[in-house]
Amino acid sequence: MSELTKLGVAAIRSGVAAGDFSAVEVAEAFNSNVANAKALNAFIVETPEKAIEAAQAVDADRAAGKPLGKMAGVPIGMKDLFCTQGVQTTAASHILEGFVPTYESTVSANLWNAGAGMLGKLNMDQFAMGSSNETSYFGNVISPWRRNDGSNAALAPGGSSGGSSSAIAARLCPAATGTDTGGSIRQPAAFVGISGIKPTYGRCSRWGVVAFASSLDQAGPMARDVRDCAIMLEAMAGFDPKDSTSLDLPVPNWEAGLNSDLKGKRIGIPREYRLDGIDEDIASMWDNGIAWLKDAGAQIVDISLPHTKYALPAYYIIAPAEASSNLARYDGVRFGLRDLPEGAGLQDMYAATRAAGFGEEVRRRIMIGTYVLSAGFYDAYYTQAQKVRALIARDFHNAWVSCDLILAPTAPSAAFGLGEKNADPLSMYLNDVFAVPASLAGLPAMSVPGGLSKEGLPLGLQIIGKALDEQAVLNAGLAIEQRSEFTAEAGEWW
């Protein structure tokens, strides 16, 4: 049974379809791994019964000769940002603790309809605000990786989808959902040596996903390899009339289109991403990635994205501004936590509820967002940031004249220790420096493992593509995956 947890999405799906093992056997094996990995704190809620129930339905369909879905027999982890009917959904915040939705998010419903089962709700940074999974009300998620220097320092699994990355790397699930607002799929994937793709903005419905920054939030898959990401993305994506930003386009067959031959493709290397003092390991991995893509037949071209240096400050104006608006709904009246001091009026209840319910980082971003949207500062900050965002999108548009894809590091470093960056929020925000531009432009971007640091920790390479061209991004990811021959795994200690 334990051998089943070494399999990915494609292998599980084909094994179940062929009758090599049952979907229930797979679910039981992963349920066991989840139950034995409490030390990682990857799950907020475990739902072994849901995984078994879905597996039984798949086994019954197979026995009856019915066609099986794209994710048939695959148990997955669900980031706790996706509303799941009858199962607590908290966005890892105290203010939503105990909230049980009466409806299902579109993305999770698509996955269940494709035959997937739910192992549980995955821990994350509170309201998806964080890069290390240290802002969760339910405690830090711990990476299954350790440095090779003999220290046992607990490492960050990245964020905000840290529960997803940790669970996949520790083989608690073969795949998981993530959301990416400014790098929250790609950076955690890089930190633990797995793959993850943020599709074009609008590919996956945001309906039923707890909102952080609505013009940036995008759901995507995280899995052990590129093919598994392609399979899962096909199941997740699709038009949703309930989401006004959803793209009314057919979902391509990305899995069937996978091809690592990049002849005729031009790969842009943005000179602005060569930051002063860039980490040696990151620079070396980037050079390796360039060589691998050349070997796959691609032509390497030098490009410029001149407004890159303004991306991070623009993001940290726009995202908090949208968050301050989205999080205004948590007032202690309609759902979630209510803190009502004796003799308090309505305004006092609002203040007490939010003070008790929101964590420090969430409060910080709400205050920043409220400030930049205020009457005296709206034009000076928010309007200017939106103009910069348009310039960043134009940079990419201009770059596509001379290239088809862009290659860059995913993050500026390997995973850092829990607590190492807590005292300096700006240092934490710099983790997103390579990821944010693609988010501001709404472009598809993927992280794939690119090697190990001197400390033996995973490093990720990022591929950014043209809008709606997830296929090219996946294909370049496959080319890197085949040449990097990355097989390193975290040694089990939990």
C-alpha cells in the first residue's frame, strides 16, 4: 500500500483504470500518510471519509464499465481558500473558524466531477497573505526538507500555498490546488522541489474562492511533475458564468499537447532579473536552465522588461487595496467570528471582531490598502500603481515581438528557516520579486525544479508565457524536467 503513495496523478489514474489497484486502496494509502504526518501541520481539516467516498464511486463506475474522469481515483489536497460544501473553510483565519459553506467552489466541483477525492483542507498563509506559511491562525506549516548541514532547523514551505507544497513533497497527496496572487503557487513549488502552474488570469473560476486581490487571484494545480499539472489544470479550468472575469473559451487538451521539442521557440532572458548580488546557486541554476532549453532546440534571446523594478511596489499597493475592500465583509454580523464586548455598539463590535479575528499580517495589509485608497492618497498611490501595472503589461507585450517564452528564477533564494524573516516584512516581500510581474500582467507562469542549493535544498526555474499559451509554458517545463533529471526527495523525519 505504501508504494501507491509514490505514484503521481497520471500513474494513479492509469493504474485505477487498468485495474492494477482500486481507487479505495489509493485513498486508504494516502489517508494513512496524512494521519501520520501531524508534525508538518499541512492540513487544517482531514477528510478521510470524503476520499474514500469518491474512490468508491470511481471503483463502482469502473466495475459498471462507465467512462472515468480525468482525475478518476486521484485523492488530492484542497487549499483552505476553496469553499467546500459541508466542510469547514477558514482561509486559515480565526475570523472564519467554524464557517461551513453550504455551496461548493467551481474549481473544487470541477475536480470532484472529474473523479478526484478530497483528503482534507490544506493549511496556508492567512487569507493567502504571506510567503512562508507563518501567518496561519492554525500554526506554521513545516517543510519536509532539511538543510544538509546537520541542523534540524524547521524550514518554510513557501507561501501562501505552503500546506499544498509541503503535503505533495511529503507524499501526503499526489497533487493539490493552490492559488497564486503574486507567486503563491510558484514560490512554494520552488521551495519543495515540485511543479506548479499559475494559468492565464480567468482560466480557472474564482467563484467560491475566498478573495484576497480579485484582479490578481488565480487558482492552479501543484503536483510532482509537469504532466500531472497539465492533467489537473484541464480538470480545474473552464468557463463559469458565475465569475465575471472567467474566460469563455474551450479548455485545451494540454496533456495530449505535451511536447518537449522546442525547435523554433525563442526564449527571452530578461536582463532586469539579473539582480545585483544574486545568489550564486540561483545564478548557476538559471544558466543551467538556459543550456537545457538550448539543448531542447530553443533559441535564447536577450530581452528587456524595463519596468520590472517597479513591479513589487506596485503589487504591494494594488493587492492590499483590493484586500481592504474584499475583507470589509468580515464584520461579525453575517458569518464567522463575532466579538461583542458588554455594552458595545455596532462600531465597537466591528472593531473588536476584526482585532480578534485578523492576524498581524492581514491587519497590516488592510491598513496599507485602506490608506492608499483614502481620499487624499488615492491618486498618489493607487492610481499611479495601476499606471505602472499597465506599463509592466506593455513590457511583456513588447517582449513577445522577439521571444515566445521567458525564463527566470522562481524565487531569489532557496527555502529559509521559519522565523528568519519575521522581523522584517520588506525582506519577506522580496521573495516575490521574480513572481509578481507575471501576476500583474495576468500571464501564465510555471515553476519546475531546477536543481539543489549548496545546502541541499530545491531551487525552481520559472517559465512565463503569452496569455492563453499554457501549452508552450508546460512544454518548456517538460523540456527542463527531462534535462534536469531532478529526483531529489525530502528524507522522512516526521
